[in-house]
Amino acid sequence: MKLKAILLTLALATVSFAKPVARQSTSFVEVDGQSFTLDGQPYTVFGSNSYWVGLTGLTTDEMDVAFNDIANAGGTTVRTWGFNEVTSASSDYYQLWNGSTPTINYGSTGLGNFDNVVAAAKANNIRLIVTLTNNWSDYGGMDVYVNQILGEGQPHDYFYSNPDVIAAFQNYVKVWVERYVEEPTIFGWELANEPRCTGSTSSTSGTCTTTTITDWVKTMSGYIKSLDSNHLVGLGDEGWFNLPNSTDFACDGSQGIDFDANLAIDTIDFGTFHLYPYSWGKETPSAMVWGQEWIENHCNSQATFNKPVLMEEFGVLADQNQITTYENWYSTVVDSRLSGVLIWQAGSNLTSGPTPNDGFTIYPDTPVYYLEERISAQLRARDFERQFV
């Protein structure tokens, strides 16, 4: 038996891959080729999305319960919103617009509240991927910048090209990045949730292309790197490809995203993609098989560009062959050696009631929750083994 195989056998015999023990965050997550590392050891990205944890008026105790539920399923990483653009003050928000003038909310319903999110994540050994704006109108997003600066109903894609809008977004990003630049609980920054040429409205310039958004990605990721050399940067996109002669909207570049071109950018540290075959009209002949191929295709890009790639959102509803589909997709992630996976979305049963349920929410003590526990252990074992091969 080769020495590496002997060492691996001995190591696996003495290491438990049960849920990770909570400890304080002290170092920054880094990348090493297609892997994530922490203190020179493999860091397994597994967990959930919780957009709501800082935006629904939770107490600090409730935040702790929410993160503890994720950690108990083997979660190490949570993706959450670092945005809420409003034109009138609401309970929890981060930026208030008065005409074309934005004001950051530093108080207890704004960044002060996000400090509590960070503290609760830290206490549960969770790292946070923080997304900085939304393609869609939920919690404000890109169209608020466009409408407030350029006028109501102006094209959505001006967010990526208008210099005044870009400057306003950079000012917002600067506040976040500089506030948490020394905070290792932040796994990394994401530029946007699901950027596309089109948004919640039909207003477009007609000139937005993959080049438009790729140029914006270069600008914004480079800007963050100029402020923060500690944290990783990703895009937060759905993973659309831009393939010659394709007639499939997921692969023809029509959404404004070229996954491979964006992954190749020097100031992008990791790639992201989402997976919702029923919402995308990919349910026939088999949503499960289409999703498996979608995972494998992105893993191929991961290998080509030698950078980590995350399936950071995915979901089917309970009546859409959910358990079998999730088992298939999770197994594909493990076997394909994709760098990590985050389900949409986490749920908790709090004393004030259940957290938001959009039909995809996974609460503790449910079949998918137990599936998460099993898959998280498999991923940690896989990543541990990677040290020896």
C-alpha cells in the first residue's frame, strides 16, 4: 500500500465527520486551486441561504437559534443579503433614498443589526457570504439605484453601465467592505444576486450583452479587491453560459451572463450557479437529470479555470420528487468534486413563529434536513481525503 493511502486510512480511522464543533472564527477562508482552505486545511462549503436573518426583526437569541439549526445540519456557510434599499424607513433596512441621495443606516435597524448577524454566525462557527444588491425588486435592488438617480422606469441594465449609478453602488459597497474588512466571519462578498440584463420590470436599453455585465464584474470585483485583500469575491449569478450557436436561453448568452468569461476574471475568486429547473421550464423530460447535467457542466468549468465553484442556490418543491432529486443532486456534487453547495433555503421554528417559507424552506427534523446532515459528513470526508491524493 502506498504511503499516502496508509496515511489516509489511519486518518479516516481517527477522524469523526459528525457536525463541526463550534469555535470562534480567527482566520480568513482562502482558495487553493479548486478548493477552499482555512488555516491551511480543507474548508468544506456546505450550508444554506438565509436572506431573512438580518431583515425580519429577529432578536439576537433568534439569530442564534437560526444559525444553530444550520450548524446542526453540518452547515459551515450561510449566504445572506447585505442590502435593503428603501425610499421610506422600514423596520430593517441598510440604505434610505431621498431623491437621488442615499443615506446609509448605521443604526440598530441597519448595519448595527448586521453586526448582530455576524456575532451570531461567529458563535455558531458559521461563515457568511454577503450579497450586496439584488437583480430583482425584493428588498430594493438595482432598479432603486436606476430609478432614483436616472428617473423612474429607466432601463434596468443602466445599473451596469451608467457611471453615476456605478459610483453610487461603489459608495455603498465601500461602507460594507471597510466595516468588515478585518472580520473573518465574512467568507466573502458577492456583487449581486442573480444579475441579468433584465430585472423585475420589462425596461431595458436593448443594448445589454454579456460584455456589458462582464465589464461591470471586472470593475466592481477590482474595486472591492482594492479595498479588501482579506475576503474572497464572487458574482452571485445563476451560471448561464454563452455558447456559440446555442438556442437554449440557459446557454445562449441572452441573459447577459457568460459564466466562463466571468470565472476567468482575475479578481473573481470563485464561481456560483443556481438550479431551479421547474422555474426555468426544464422539468421535461426530467428536471432531476437536467439538474445533474447542469452541475456537471459547471464542475467542468471549475476544472478548466482551476477555481472553486459553488452551487449556492437550488430548489424543487415537496411535490416535485424533492427527496429523490436532492439525493441525486447532492450525490452529483460529491462525486463531481464541485467545491461546495448551499441549499435554498434554511428555516427555523422560533418562539415568535416559523421563519419565512416560500415552499422551498427546510426546517429542522424533516427528511431533507436529515439528508443535509448525511451529505455534509460525506463532503467533509471527501475534502479531507483530497489532502492525500
